[in-house]
Amino acid sequence: MVKLRSWNTGDPERLNNTSHAEAQVAAWIGEDSGRNAKVVSLDLVVQKKSPCRMCVNTLRVLARSLKSREGGSAVTLTLSWSGSLHRDWKDNEGSLNAALSAAGWHPSGAKDAGAHFRVTRAK
Ligand SMILES: [Zn+2]
């Protein structure tokens, strides 16, 4: 299992998402495409804001390339996010989820910012 942490870089450009954290992840995984590590699943947790429309497109391309690289639909791709919806989705989480599904990802919805670190104690 590989854990990768990525973030937005400085100097955002208006018409592309190369500075966005999702694009950094896709580039990193893409650089691995000539190697023989098998990708079984990818669980992406986007913090502070949902992916924008351009990043969903990047994730669509990544999904397609991973599935063809792994010979079919054996790769499970899930995405959750915390914080607010990106303005591209006009306060409509359903349109983000539909776009993610169409891109080959299982949207697992908005989560509390600290949800992945919450500890539940036995009663
Ligand atoms: Zn983005």
C-alpha cells in the first residue's frame, strides 16, 4: 500500500488545473505507468474543497488509463472530500457525484474534516 499526500502548488493558472492537488496525484501515478506495480484500488481523500470540474476530467482520464493498464475494471476508485463544494458545482452535490460516477469513480461524499482521524472508544 502506498500513501501519497499531495497539495495545490502556487501560481494557479486560470484555464488549467496543473497546480491542483488532484493533477499532482494523476501525474505521479502516470509516471509509474511503465513500471510493473499493480494498482488494485485508489482511495482519494480531497481536503478543504471538493474537486473542481477540470480535476474531475483529470480523474476521468486517470481512471481510463488505470483500467486499461490493469486490463479491465479490476481497479476500485473511490473519492471523498471535506470542506465546501467547489463553485463549479453551484451548490449541487448531486452534479459532482454524477460527474464522478461518469468518470469511473465511486463518490463517497462529503466528510467532516477530521473524519479519517476520529477514534471511537468502546463503551
Ligand atoms: Zn481542481
